[in-house]
Amino acid sequence: MIKLFSYNWQVREEWFEWCRTVPNEELTKERKGGMNSILHNLLHVINCERIWISRMAGKPASKMEFNHSTSLDEVIFFSNETKEMTQHFFMGVESELEDERLSITSRNGTTYSLPFQKVLFHIITHEVHHLGQLSVWSREIDKKPVPSDLIFRDWQ
């Protein structure tokens, strides 16, 4: 499981480098779909990772709010903190993932008991989904997207 997180982190970091080549106005420009901007999409996947991992670790969940003054460097710093938190979580539970469950209550009041593995798969695929949106937006501004093909990628 941690290998797929490592893959996502690697691709995310390459998107951060890609963002450094794009004017800030393009990073925060309102777009259709996703979280409506490149930078907000990136922050959204980081927030989701952080919230779910915090819940599974039994700790209070914190997130970073997005606004048009949010900088790329702030998002990168938050991403690095979140990655460290997730790595620490995996050190403590990797052998127990199959047995652990997370109880959550949805907005409509329904309570669910979710296997940790399912939540972790959700975090992984959620990020892949949103990074796909970044690929579409990058083409809209005539920039080559970050390659994300797992088969041809060196990953730890």
C-alpha cells in the first residue's frame, strides 16, 4: 500500500515542479471541474489524505483552507507535513491494515464501518482522479502534463 502512496507523492512533487513553470494567475484561475483551480486541486488531495489518515490514527483532523492568496510554497510545505504524517501512520499499522476499521458518520447521519484498506485505496484513487484533471487543464494552457504512467516510472 505504501508503494502506491509513494507513487502518488512522486507524481505530486512533479506537479509542484510543473507549477513553478506556470504563472500564479494560471494556478489560481477558475476552471471547470475538480476544485476549480490547479492549486486548489492539489491542496484538496492533500487535505483529503490528511483528514482520512488522521481519522484512522485516532487524531484530530486538520486541513489547510484555500483562498486566492494561498501560495504554491505553502501547499508544498503542507504536502510535506502530510506525507510525513502518513509515513508515520504506516509505520504503526501496516501489519494490522486488514483488521482495522474506521467508523464514520455521513452528512445524512448514516454510520459506516470502513476497513482501513478500503479507505487507503480511496485516498490513492482520489488523488489519481484529481491529478488527471490537472493533465486536462495543463493541455488547455498548452503545457505538457506530468507523465503519470506507473509502468514506465521509477518509484520506491
